[in-house]
Amino acid sequence: MRSFNIVTLPGDGVGPEVIEQVTRVLQALGVHFGLQFEVEAIPCGGHYYAKHQTEWPAGSFEKCRAADAILLGAVGHVENGKTVFTEPGKPYAQPQLAGFAQVIGNRQKLDLYANVRLIKLYAGVPQKISGTFQKVWDPKNVDYVVVRENTEDAYSGETFDIPDGKQSAITITRKATQRVVRFACRLALRRQRKVTCVDKSNIIGAHAFFREIFTQVGRDEFPDIELDYAYFDAFCLLQLQQPEAYDVVVAPNLGT
């Protein structure tokens, strides 16, 4: 019997409830397919930080690194009406949302560069619009995948002081962009062979670089892929108006 080592990070809010149900699904899969899942739950997140001044127990990252898969619930805890952030120097130089280690830290340290989100509407599932359940979209028209770069852009955790304000960096590198674009294009080769680059390149210079690299990689390495483009704000509307127009979407780590 094949065995897999799974680490779960229940975290905060609805996270523990989500992980509880995911664990039940794993157990059912194990029975059905003859697999064994060794599951270890690690307490973590904002509520853990509020009690212990650390986001998770010592050795937790090493367990994540050794696992076959990591299942994350959610992070973000509120106490006395305020979201819990780490204190300066405990452990980050700049305060971060308590739970940073489980989300951004794992992404960066484990190089989890592709955030893959499947957008699919199943028949018989109504959509909740203005408080009521309605049939708005035809299920056959809603089937696309969003691939978001997961390690840089605005999620660096870096903030700088400026006169009477704060400034956060937006970083886009050639290496990170090339690999996420290649991932999206290879995925599209198994689907409808179309990739849409969604960004804010009309105003953010780093996003213009992302679009430039997208075009180079798509044109030079994937000539059979149709290249498409959209801005973030327009895409928010277009995917509601015409979801059937999209197959694979690739984007930098901001807003998707």
C-alpha cells in the first residue's frame, strides 16, 4: 500500500473546519484507492501567535519541507477588534500578519511558485446573487484555470518608510516570470491552447516587464499557444460577462 506523509495547517477562522472535512476526504480516498495517508496537524497562525509569541512550534517548517503535501486551512486572527500581527523582531524585522510563515514563508522557502486555481461550474449548482440563488452561467461556459506567480510581486513582506508614509515593493524577476509562464503554457497544451496574461502593465512598470516576458516565452517556446491579454480591472468584469473566453490565465502575484 502506498503511503503519503501529509502535514495539515488548520490555522485560524474557518481553517480548522475546512481541514477537518479535507481529512475526511483523504480517509475516503485512502479506502477507495488503497492508499495510506499519515496526517500530522500542526497548530499555527494568529491565535497561536497571540498565545505563544511564535507562529507555530519549533521544527514545524522542517516537517512541512519533508512532507509529501501540505494542506493549509486559513490564517488571520482578530483579538479585541484588531488583527494579530507579529511584533518587531519576533521573528521578522517588520511586523507581518501572524500566519506569514504558513503562507508566504512556505511559498518562498519551498519555492511553491505556481498558485493554481481551477474555476469550474458544475451542473445543478446555482449561484448566489444579491442574496438569492439563481442560474446565471451555463456550466459548459465556466471552465478555466488561473495560474498566479506565488513568490514575489507585492507579497514580499517588505515595507519601507517614506516621508509621512509607507512604501511596499513590487518585484518581478525574469526567472520567476519565465517559469510560471512556462507552467501555464504547458497546462494550456493539455486544454484549449490559449493563455491570457492578466496584469496592470498600463500603470505598473514591473507588470509591463511581466507581460514582456510572457510574450517572449509564449512566442518563442510555445508557437501553438494563442496569447491573449487583459488588465486586472477589466478582467474582473470580463470573466463574469464571458467566462467561456478563457482557458488558462497567468498573472503576477497581485489581485488574482
